[in-house]
Amino acid sequence: MKAAYLQKTSFIDYPGRISAVVFTQGCNFRCPYCHNPELVVPERYCGTIRIEDIFSFLEKRRGKLDAVVITGGEPTLQADLVPFMQRIRSMGFLVKLDTNGSRPQVLSEVIAQGLPDYVAMDVKAPWDKYAFVAGSPVDITDIGASVELIMGSGIPYEFRTTLVRSLLDPDDVMGIGRAIRGASLYVLQRFAASKHVESSYTDMAPMTDDQIATLVRDLGPLVERCITR
């Protein structure tokens, strides 16, 4: 398990819960707007932390933290993700898994074992633009399989899309809505200027509030709930 760092307290990463966040190292996508380049681009890796140090911290935070969020990078690339999640659950913490949905076989395994209490999947683009937005080749059948698996799991979940105006227009976002039709929660994430995999995205203007409000309204008939973050 390669973990780059540990955020010791978060009030926003697990809905309604106080969590710690484990950031895994390595990703099979190269989304140019990703704000964690030190977890994605090997030349920019920031090093790793000891897994036992994570568990030592969690042991001290029993009764104070509700949950642990495993994010990345892409956690499903980690060979020992299953035992890592099992150990966290054995300590009494809820587990939230963030994923890009590229490895449905791993999702199937962890869900079958009852390991995640919440799953958040980033849906990057409509199927015909996926490789373009993800910055790497994508097997779209895997993305679709992950969507179906998550929606049928019975586990609380959300799908989310980062609204990058240079990559996605409103029609694209509506296309995503149709691909996840019937989803319980779809989160539109506002793009924020920060450090990114591609430096040209640092000062890029986001979608306007009016554009986002229109999308939330238009997506209403497709999903049970649509919110912005």
C-alpha cells in the first residue's frame, strides 16, 4: 500500500461524518485539471508514509473520528487495498472509497466483502469524450460496469464531475447525466484554480454560477438529486 500522506481531520470528505483522509499514490489517468499532481505524475511524487503510522494515528483517534476516506491517486490500483480496508473496519471506523471507476473488478471485490460504507466515483465525461478528458486511454466498458455496480450495490454513493469549461460544455454534462440516469446523487464540482497536472489550468476561469444553476435544474429529471460543491 503506497500512501503519500494523511489528512488527520476532515469535515467535508465523508458526508455528515468526521473523517481522516488517506491519499494513495499512483493513478492510471492524467486528467490535466487534477489538483493532486504529486499523487499522479511519477516525476512529481512526494514520497510515502508508513502504513503503520496511519494505524497508530487511527488507534489514538478511536471515538473521535467516525470514518476513514481512501482517495488518491486511484486507490483501486493498490494491491493490498482489501486488507487495508479490512483493518480499518476492524477498528470500528466507517470507510469511504473514492475511485475513478476504471477497475470494476476491484470494486466488485470490496463491495462483495462489505468493505466500503460509501463510494464516490468521479465520472469524467460523456463516454465519447472520456479518453480526451482523462488524458489517457480508457476502457469505457469498465466505466459503465462500475456505474452499474455502484448503483446496484445498495451502498450509499455519489457520482461527481468536475466542471472544467475548456473540456466540458453543458451538453457534455447532460450526456453524463443520461449515462448515470436514476443515480441517487450527482455532484457537480466547481473547478478551482490551484496546482494542476497541466500548469495551463492554474488560472483557467470556471463555469459561471448561472451555467451551473441551469445544469442543476436540467439534470433534475435524470437523477434523484443533483447538488454543487
